[in-house]
Amino acid sequence: MTTNSRPQADGAAWKNSFKKGANHPDWTGKIDLTRELLKEIVTEINSGDKSPTIEIKVAMWDRVSNEKGTEFKFIRVDLPMKKQEKAAEEPVDISMEEGDDVPF
């Protein structure tokens, strides 16, 4: 799924009905990665940054299934927005000169 021209992928997780011990996950599910998001991940890998990891943002919402009424987590993943370089702005002089009155 793409929103605001940013590639995203959606998925869901449900309570693990097969949990038998503390080493089993509490929730299981899947995320369907879009080709568009995968291409952006590959672009990030090839960007020249030598970091061994790539950050992926995860957001989750509590939901209830319409079919069975079971609780689940709706999951959305995407890459974080890159920090935009701010254009250098000239400072604005807001000092008051002698004799200036406050307009209230």
C-alpha cells in the first residue's frame, strides 16, 4: 500500500493459539511486503551507507475481526522519512527600536 507517495506494507498478527511455553511467541502473523517497498529497501542498501542495518518503522493498531470477533493487531511498516536539508534562511530582525509601541 502507498500513502502520500511513500511505499508501505501491511499485515496482521493474532494471539498465538499454539503457545505452549514461555519461549513461544505471544502473537504471530505476517506482513506482505510490496515490490515498491522492497525496491526502496534495495535502494537504501545501495546508497553507500555502510551501516549493517536498515531501520524500518512499525505501527500497530488494535482491531477486532468482523468474521470471528477475534482481536488482532493491524501492522503497517515503512522506511523512516529522510531528514530534509533545510535551506539556509536569513535571520529576521525582530528587535524593537526605541519609540516602538506594542500594538495592544
